[in-house]
Amino acid sequence: MAAAAVSNDKAQAGYTTTTTRLMLPDDANPAGNVHGGTILQLIEQAGFIAAQRHCRVEGEENAHTGCALASVAECTFERPIHIGDVARCDAVVTYATSASVEVSVIVFREDLRSGKSHRSNRARLWYVQVAPPAKDSGVKALFVAAGPVPSVFGLSEEDEAAGAARYESERKQSKVSLDSGIDSDDWDPEERRLAQLMLPSDASLEGIVFGGTIMKMMDSAAGIAAYIHCQSNVVTVSIGDLNLVSPAAIGSVVTISARITFTSSRSLEVQVLARALDKHGERTVASGLFNFVSLGKGERPCPIPAIEPKTPAQVARAAAGKERYEAAKERRLAAAASKAKSAS
């Protein structure tokens, strides 16, 4: 809703774009916790503003280029946000290549009654610059890559090197995720599905549906699958391997499919696929993994029923999910040990 005014449009190291919004009943589940999808949408809106401001061409107010979300490198949910809180998203362009922009977003939750504020989420997103194909190009696509993307002014050599390392690492990881990605034909009709017609309110001025709109739908479908399995209040705790491989446009019908792939005693993983149907045909728009915990009395985590894989495909997905779970657990333990060592 409200966005920060800017005095200098080009991204400089440390320059922050800020958006704020009051959380209302429509934003929350029956327990009063704001939906993870709502928070994802707020994160992406702030990231989009920062990326768009960075990429726009000086002196070309009517340039038909825009930014589109390409992937989410990381996104964590650290504390819940409730009805009546104010969510503030601070977005910073932290690195740019000739074709893409990295934006880091931190979300803070403010309790208006007490005035207390704390960090609730953090995320890193990658955007690409896109434009409609030339009418005489013969390209049958909604949008094509555009550029070049300006570099970020004021980055130290150390930050520049760290940004380049993140880009190369996550580009390789994204390729692995796509190469071993979800086969759209490998979905049971009984999997949880949502469908929605994309309207102008869902898209940018270029007609590209916001990545946040897609992510919110994906989180909603994943949440439904998790709720039906757990029969309790569930909340999103993290997302992974989320790649947006093709943009959706106004007028397309986006269908979301979700299925549970792995459960531990305290968490479950939901695999989600987004597809769009329009005049160009049907295609995959995005895929990702959403992780949830089940909450009981006092919003404390409670045990999750185990899934029972039956088919070879289900067994393989469960095994892959367990590997991701164990790897994430090792990273958390390593981070905690590193933090404890630094504090000593």
C-alpha cells in the first residue's frame, strides 16, 4: 500500500526501499496468524519496486520494459505476524549482473499497541528485466529478456565478490532444480488444486503477473494440503527451490497443484506446481517447495502424522525430501555453532 518516497532512483549500496501495510482479518488464518502467502506477496512487492527502480532507463518514461521475479534464493519465517500488526518490508538491491538483480528483503513486525518491533522474515530474490518481443521478430512468447541491467553503485570489492559468488552458486542450484524439476504430467488429479483468472490488479503495468501473486497462490494451495493432512493450524516456516520459469499475463488462468512429499516428526514439505493457460497454450510458470509446522495449544509445535508413500514415485519423492530435510538441519546446526563461537 504505502511505499517510501525516493530522492535518488538508482540503487546505491545500502539504499533502502520501504513498504508498510496494516494486517487485516482477510490476511490471516482462523488462528489470527497472517498467511505466509500474504507475507510472500508483501516481500515480492517491495523487491519488485526496488528492482524496477534500479532497472528503469533514464529519460524513457514510456519504455516498455519491466522486471519479473525469476527465483527466490532464500526465504525464512522467524516469527509470526498477527491481525492488527504493521508489517514493514525493507528492500535493498545488493548485487546486479548484466541481466539480473538481487534484492534482499527484511520484514519487521510492529505491535501498534506496545510499540515493540522485531524481525519476522528475511528473503533474497532474483529479478530479470523483460520486454515484449518485437512484432516482426517471429518470437511466439509473452516476454523476452531485456537489458543490460545497471550495476550497483558503491559496492565494496568484498561485497562485489560475495555477490558474484552467490550468483554463480544459485544459478547452478537453479539449473539443478529445473533439470530435476517437476513433470507436469506426473500429478494425480486428486492432488490439491486451486485455479484463478489473472486480473489487472494481479499484474504490473507491463501486464506481467507479479511473482508475489503466484507465490501467494502457491502458499495457499500448500497450506490447504498441510492443513488437511495435519488437521490443525499450520504455518509456513520456509520455502526452497522456488523458480519462476515463465511469466503469466493478465487474462491467463493459473492453476496451482500441491502434494505432500515428506514429513518429519515436526515438519512437512509440500511440493507445488503453478501452470498458466492462455492463447499461447498451457505451460509451467513456477515450482517450489514449501515447509510447514503444525501448531497446537499456545502456538507450540506439535507432532505431525507421517505420510505413507506407496508408489515408486512417492517413495523417491519422500527420499529426496528427507535428504533436503537433513541437509537443512545440518546447515542450521552449523549456523548455530558459528554464532555461538562468535559470541564466545
